[in-house]
Amino acid sequence: MEKKILIVGAGPTGLGAAYRLRELGYQNFTIIERNSYIGGLSASFKDEKGFTWDIGGHVIHSHFEYFDKVFYQLLKGNYLKHLRDCHIWILNRFVPYPFQNNIRHLPQKAINECLAGLKKLKANKNSRNFHEWVLSTFGKGIAKYFMLPYNQKVWSIDPKKMDKHWIAERVSVIDYQEELKNINENKDETNWGPNNYFLFPEKGGTGGFADAFYPLIKKYLKLDSKLKSLDLDNKVAVLETGEILKYDVLINTSPLDVFVQAIIKVPRKIRAAAKKLAHNNVCIVGIGLKGAGNKKRSWTYFPEKEYPFYRVTHFSNYSPSHTPGRGYFSLMSEISYALKKPIRKEIIDGTIKGLKLAGFISSRDTIVSRYIRFEEYAYPIPTLKRDENLKEIFSFLEENGIYSRGRFGAYKYEIGNMDHAFMQGVEVVDRILVGKKETVFR
């Protein structure tokens, strides 16, 4: 008989697992989702004025042919392709992304500081944390102007408390000679990174892709179904509605620290390890406006303190369907916070003030929509000793027939993109059913 598989969460990882099960003809599974919608952090919402908003600045780019095939199959041509146009707003000017490759746009004093820092570099393979890695890789100038203040802002944690091993393809590295050449030749390097070109659903925001899975999985899906407790001995999940679900194998895609707390009998050291996991929270402030706006730009980073947000996405540029019609544009800001939730009015007013200061808004009179959303789990933070804690937790869970995957199920930022998360769901199903080795989750 087929084993009963229970999937906790219908975000990208849960959708990937469900899609693969259906593809293999597997029927004996259930997905529980605490929300009234699917997609998790990849869902989208339309406000009362007709503007569509994502939960942060998502773009769809992929490392995997399988993910690409599914995207093209489900969207059926209803998507747009964009060339990234991305900048950093700093010292009252735009610097092309990545910052460290394009310092020639800075004032001369700042250029000199950045060059001096690069020239004096001493390789330090033994840097103990992300802060030390930044200094040993880019020098004091680039660290001072962008790397340290921006990362402090986005993570809401001191970079000294972060590990360095998450970086991988996330950060462009440049040396003194290459930087000097860019300056002397007036050359910009703007095509770095895997998302230089990206895709986007024509309608529905990022959630337009998630929603395309619904017809395939609705038979197996339980919405508004939050996990309350888990009995490992009897393999029983209890929902907050009181419903009891039996399972043989469980795939968890919900936040790992919360999931562990739901287990009735869990060793003290596992519970303690889960409590050491850290994450930041994000506040999304969407401002819908009358006018044309900048028709080219994708998104902009803001490392300086006078701006409350760390990133602003020109969301109307991703698809015209994100606004009520012609003659409107939209700006979506992301504000990271650690514990205490910001006051709604203050954060909206501060965002508008910051957008005006940067010249993104000409007048408050052009604003027609103010949207705000708080999301408790935005990024899993790669803290020091994170991997040691995760190893203990995963070992315990898998001994009990539980596989935890996804951005917060695996709790690894470096494999937290939508394509990574989706493929973790696909690959864990292949592992469970046919013993195939996983390549994304390690």
C-alpha cells in the first residue's frame, strides 16, 4: 500500500512536492496550509484600489531545467521577460548594481577610500564571521559605504553574529586591478548574477505562478489548517480545528523552529537547538501613484540610515497588470525589523518621506493607494553555529520519518530562492519514493 504522506505548508516547497507526487501518479497525500491561500511568501494580493503587491521583491530566475519546464507549462506563455535594471541609491546618486563593481559613480573622496581599502587587502581565509569576511574581501572603504550598513539593515542583526558560508553566488567579488580598470575605462559591470534576466507572470504578481498549481492539488489541499501538535510515536498530526490526521511520512515546509515546538515529545537538546535559529521580519509598504514613474528601473537598494527601507521595487514595471490601468505606477518598499512590530502609521509616513527624499515621489498629492503588510518570517539568518544546530535537528527528524525542506523548513538562506525551494520539494519526494539522492538540500 502507498504510504500516507503529509505535507505541511503550500508554499513553493510544498507545491514542488505535490506537483512531483501528482506527476508520479501518487495519490495518498494531503497538504495542510494554515492560510486561506497557497504560495506562502510567493503569494500576491490586490488592494482595494486595484494595485497588486508581492510579499517582498521576488523575481523568477532558475538554476534548474525541471523548474523551468514547470513554469513554462503552467503559465502557458502568460509571462514577461525583463532585463534587470538595478541600482544603489547612495550619497545622493545612483550607483549601478553590484556596488563594489561600479564605484566609479561615487564622489572622488569615496572612490579613493574604496580603492585604498582594496589595495591594502590582506587575504584572510580564517575570517570568523561575515563582518571579518567583508573587511578581508573588500577593504574598509566598500565595507563602510555599502557592505556593512546594507547588511545590518536587511538582516537586522550585527554582521559579526553572522556566518560567512552562506555567500556563494550572492555577492560579487572584485580585486583592486579590476576595479581600477573599470574606473580608467569608464566601464560599468551590471550583468553580474543569476537574475540579470528574469521572468515574471503577466497577471497576479508572483502569486500568479503559485495559483497555477491550484487545479492540480485542490483535491489534496486543506486550507485554513494550522498544525497544533505532532505525536511522533503514533504518527498523528492534530490541527487547530481539532481534526486529526494520520501519516506515515511527513514533509515539513513551515518554519523549522516553530515546527519543532509543536512536537509533543522532543529531546531537550533538539528544542534548545531550534530556539537558537534566527530570522528577520519584513514590513511591505506599497505606494500606488498617479503618473508615469520611471519606466526602466527594476529595483533600488538603500544602505543609508535616513531611508527606512532597504529595497524599493518599481513593481509596476514588472507587469502593467499590477496597477488599476494606464496612468499609474507603483513602488514597493521593504523594511526589515527584528522583534517589535513597527507602528503602521509611522512606517507608512516614514516610507513616503524616504521616497520623496530620494526623488521617487514628487508630491503626496499623486498617491492613490497605501498598502502595508507585516510578515513575521522573511529571511532565515545564517548565524554562527547555525549549521551545527541544524544538523542535530535534521538528524532527529529524519529518524522519525520527517523531512524538513524549503526556505524556512531547511532554514538556509543560500537555498531559499523560489527555484531552490521548489526543487527541494521535488527532490525530497524522489528520495522518499525511490531513494534518489538530493542535490539542493545538503
